[in-house]
Amino acid sequence: MIRMRTSITYVMARRVMAFCGILLCIGFTASAQQKLYTVTGKNVNMRESPVTGKVIHTVGEGNSFLVHEDKDGWIGFWHDKKYGYVSKQFVREVKTTNFSRRFLGSNYLGNSNMYDNGYSLATLKERDGYVILSITDYSDLEQFGGMRAQTSWTYVGLPYGEGVLLTHMPYPYYGDVPVKDQLTDDCKIDGEGDFLFVGEDGSLYTPIWSFGPQEETTAVSEPKLTERSLFMLRGDVKTMKIVRAYPKTLLDGTEAPICNFAYECMFSPSGDLNSVVRRDGNGKKIAGYQFVQSGDIINVKGTRYDQDFTADYKRKISNYSISYSGDWELKEIGAGSIDGMYNFDMNRHMPAQSFYEYFPPFMINGEGEGDGMTYTYGDNPTSPTHINMDLQYGGDGWYYDAEIKGVKADAQGNWTERRAYVDNELFFIERRFITYYGGL
């Protein structure tokens, strides 16, 4: 399926795609630098401005939020679609930790938001790569004449930085139906969803509830993410080269920003990017970058269309995300900031990928101003069955829904050749040439 649409629709589509796994320059990237607070009092006034401002809302014990301002004993934040201020005497700061599988399967206890003097029980599970948060609110026995009433909710989300981004609340939730099939627009949480954070003590914090752990969790080994993971590579890959070719009839018959190209990536033994080179369809080098690492700080030097390029940024790798923040400069052209995050689901998949040449890993898959691909996976977690491509150029946007066929793989399970078809017509052919440390 091929569609062309205006840039406004394109921006909306890009935001939806970002929820699948990647956000660049928006949302949580900035939030990760803010402080998390939870309310310790009951029916605390939220004011339009500190001290004497009009009361616009109340927050209760267990409500948690990211602080945008901190001044003169008052903090400013968004809650329930309102922005206001609360005195710091009614809140406490929460130190968060990276989300991990060790928080799955545990029972958590909190105050009820449904019943007076009741309580809430919560569990976290993983299913189909998603995080499932199940909450049941219970009343006390006296409230309903010796009977205990209860109400249950199920939230679904993906790991997101130091927590989980809960995007859907399916009702009813079916344990025998694939999770993805239940995530309809009807059950989508308003806005970008709700965040669930994990405190250093193992407690859970959301905008509505907070829960304490009911048993001590134990450490669980998490497979280490590396920059190889951005390319869904298995094994100790040393070099990877991808060549993509479109049919000449397609290139001549469309205004979409597509072209033949190749790029090469070299990795260190530990999985860090050492270099990236981009070439056009004739094999001419059009961009090249070299990476020098000192702890979490990365320095990049290279060229893009014969102009000197430099970048300095900080890289952070957590259990389910790789984030970058810093600055870049293209001599005599311009400069900008780097502020992006790549996210993975619980199975270490990247449901969506977007590479921008001014952002790590400093490459794009097309010639447009933005090129994003959303992957749909079947049984093979490293080789998608479909690719949905979003392209933007000159204010216009193009969308391609491509089916992947004819996949070939090497002994490590990494694909080496694949063909993409749109409406049963060949869209492109890609070949991937991979070398491994140890000579495999």
C-alpha cells in the first residue's frame, strides 16, 4: 500500500510510531533529567501559582509526577491535564532505578483510589514483549456490610528509559489473545500515555497509584544492550555492510525521496560503533564518521558531502534503552543539539527504528529529511515480515507498507538478503555483508 499525504498528517503518524519504541527530541528524553516526586498528604491543593494562586485541582497520597519547576518551596508539574504548583512539604522525592525483569511477577500493595480505606494489589508481568500491569482495588469489609467489593484494571506498555510507558488499558483483557491485537484506539490512554517508574526500594510509582513491594526481589540477569542492538544483530559482529537497490522503473516513476545506497558500520569487540560510512548508488562516499569513546562521552569527527562534521555527546545504556545527548556541528552549514532515545521491548526488539544523519548512529536509510521504518515481526525476532516506511521531503510525505519475502540468513541467524514488495510489486532488494570477530 502506498499513500502520499501532507506534512501535518506525517507528523501525527510519526508521533504514533514513536510510541512503539523510539522517541527523538521529544517526550521522555527531557523528562529523564527531571526529578520524580510522590504525594505524601491527602487532598493536597494544586494551585495556579505558588502560595496565593487559585486552587485548580487536588492531588492525593500515591499520586506521582515529574517536576518541571522547583522554586521557593513549591514545585510545578502537569497532572490530569492541568499545570499547577504544590508545596514541597506535602511531597517527597523518589530516586528511580532502571526497569528490570526482576520487578516482574512480584506482588505490590498500595492505597485504593476507588474505595475509602481500601487497598490495591498490583502485579507486573511480561507477555509478547509487552509489560502488563494488573491492578485490583479492594474495599474494606465494613464498607459493603461485610462483603469486600473489588474493581480491576489492566494496563499495557513498553519499557521506556527508567520505567515503563503505559499506552493502553484494554477492557476486557484476554490472556489467550495476542497482546498486540488488543491494543486498539478505543483503549488507548489519552495523550502519550502514563509513566510507571520503579524506585530504588522496588516500589512502583504512577500518576494515580503508588505501590510498595510485598516480597524482596532478587537480581535477574539482563542481556546487555550494545550499539549492535540498534541493528538487531546477533553474535560478535565486527563489520556490517548493507546495500539497497530499487527497480529503475520505480526510481524514475516517483517523486518520493528514495535512492540506491549503501552504508558500512564497524563495531568494537564490546559492541560499540567505531565508524559509519555512507555511499550513494554509484559507490561514492558521501559521509563518514569516526567514533572515539572516553567512558560515557563520545567524540565524532567526519565529513558529510565534503563538509567537516564534529559531534560530542553522552551515551547512556540502560536495560531497555540507549539514549544520547550532546551537540553536533557541520562546518559552514549549521549546528544543533543531540537529544534522543532508542527503546527496546521486553524481548530486545526495536518495534520501530529511525536513523537521522545528525543523530547517533549518524546514518539515514533514505534521502528525505526524515526516514522511519516500523517493523512487524513473526517467529524470527531479528528478521521482520513487514516494513512500514515513512518518508518526508519538502513538506510532503510518503508511506509504503512493504512485505518482506525471500529472506536468507547466515549461521548466526542474521539476515543476509531480503526483498520488499508493495502491492505484490518489487519495492527494493537489500543485501547485508557481515563479518565476525574470530573469523566466523
